[in-house]
Amino acid sequence: MKFKRKIIPDSNYSPNFITKKRLHEDEIDFDQLRSYRLNRVKKELAKRDIGACILFDPVNIRYALDSVNMSIFNMHNLDRYCFIPVNGPVILFEYFNCEHLSKHLKLINEIRPGISWDYFLMEIKLKSKLINGLMKSSI
């Protein structure tokens, strides 16, 4: 028996095992839940007079955007992250060919290919150029 899961609406994912409908899942407005979480992040940024943040931790990304992709792997790599300005577009930097995992999330304005933030893989000048470009686009 298979159930249509409300949490991932347009997914082509078909598990090889039986999925169970979660208790009270139909009663949850996931769009409202996601908006509430992202707005809490933006309010805290505004309260502390911070223009934007870049989240690397997969738990923080999941909380703010409800976007998941290889969470355990991402705890050790700085290749997947998101940019959240107080005012402006929310940008998710995702692994190549993984954009489809978050395309159903309405709060993400843009999905770009991620660039590694590892010290040995990315020059400091390139990092600062990327951050400056993001900040200018959110003004």
C-alpha cells in the first residue's frame, strides 16, 4: 500500500518498501510551517542588525528552508549552503544535478550550483567576491 505524502508533493521518488502515512500529516500546512520558520530566521537577523546569513549546517538549512540532501555527508563538507538575506531573494547552493530535490519549495527563489568553501579548493578572493555579489543582489 502506498500513500501520497503531503510533505514532498511533486516527487518522483518511489521507495522499494511500504511507506506509511504519518499521524496527522494531512492536518499540517507545510507551506505555512516553512514560511514561519524562514520568517523567524529573518526576524532574528533584523533584530541583531545583520543583513544576511549563510547557513552551512544541514540542520540549519533544513530548519530555515525545509530542504534536505545528504545531511550526514554535508556535516563534513562545505559544499551545500544557503544565503538568506533579511530583504531579497533566498538562494540555495546545491550539488550539481540535485536541484530537483528542492524545486517544490516555494520559499527558495533561486537554486545555484554550489562552490566548495574548503580552504584548499577555493581562494579567499573568490569567497569574498561571491559574498559581495550576494549582498549587492539583496539590497
